[in-house]
Amino acid sequence: MPTAHALAPRRVILVDQRGHGLSTRKPTDITRAAFVEDVAAVVRTESEGPIDLVGQSMGAHTAMLVASAHPELVRRLVLLEGNEGGGSAEDHAALGDYFRSWKVPFASREDARAALGGGPLAQAWAADLELRSDGLYPRFDADVMVRIITEVAVPRWSEWESIAAPTLVVYADGGMFSEGQKTEFVRRGASVSRADLVGASHDAHLDAFEQWSVMLRDFLTAR
């Protein structure tokens, strides 16, 4: 949400991807193609022409695939802490174990923030919790998240290399990718510029917001 506000007065559309937020909690189809077509349907419904598409992490992976599958819909592309896909089965299992470790329901958002670590990401998770009669619950299912991230792990080099839209790839110095991975990803893109955030994590849109918002605005307003 802060990123959307930072782009005012530009019209910004936020998409809750399937399995996330206010979207379907347990979708039957969690393929990458399903995510791509969800975004494409929103773009066609809400816009009369190509758009600037922005995504972070798995959202960046989805945005990349949208730009490849539907080039007519994407004018410019911004990927924050994203790449062609990857990750090990151990990483995916660990993510599921972490989500299952949450001692839900939380009694309050303050309790949730304290339990989840109190950082910017924990604050975002706490703010998004769903209130039920007995307390606060996450708006996602841990098993569904593991299945979704497993799909993201399949490398998509051909799709990435096919994208002609001007693209900004943004990395955090404390993010999840090695310098070798960053360099290779940028090198294999067709029309790519790179920007780096200092003192930032994988969730740089939260913990390095000022740097991120400046880079984003500069790219989207450049002629």
C-alpha cells in the first residue's frame, strides 16, 4: 500500500494473488499460468492500454511471466527482488514449517507483531490478519503457500529472455540473491537496467521504502 501511495496521482491497481489476502484462500489451480491469467484479466478489465507492471518476490516472478505471455499489456516492467525462479525443496519445506509454527489465533495485532519479530514484514503480516470470533488468523494457508512457491521454483529463462518491454530490476544488498545470480539475470534480459538498494532486505519495499520509491518513480517517469 505505501508503494501505491508513493505513485500518486498515478492510478494504481493492487492485485491480491490467488491464495493471498482477500483472494481465494485455497485455489484449486496454483500453476504459474493461473496467476498470469489472473493478472492479465485484471489489466484488460481495468485498463484501455498497456500498463506499467510492478512486482516483488513471487509477484515479480508473476509480473515477468505476464510480460512474456502478454507483451501487448505491459509498457514497462519493474521487478523487485525477483529472478527467473529457483529455490530448493528444503527451502520450501522450511517456509511451510515457519508458517505452521505461528501460534494462532493471535489475541491482538500487537501480540502478532511481537510473536512474528516486530520488523516491517511482521508489521505488514499483522496488519493483514483476518479477525474471527476467537482471534486473528493469517489470510493464507501454509500448505497452499508451499505448493505455490514450488511452482515458482521452476526456472523460466526462455520467458525472461523474450521480454522486450523496458525493465528495471531492483535488488537489495541484504536480499536473497547472490551477486552471481543478479549479474546473470540482468545479462540475459533484453532491455534491462539494474538498481541496488543499500541496507535493505528481500522485503525492501518495506524496510528501504524511501530508496525503493525514489527508484520506482524515477523509472516510471523517465522518457
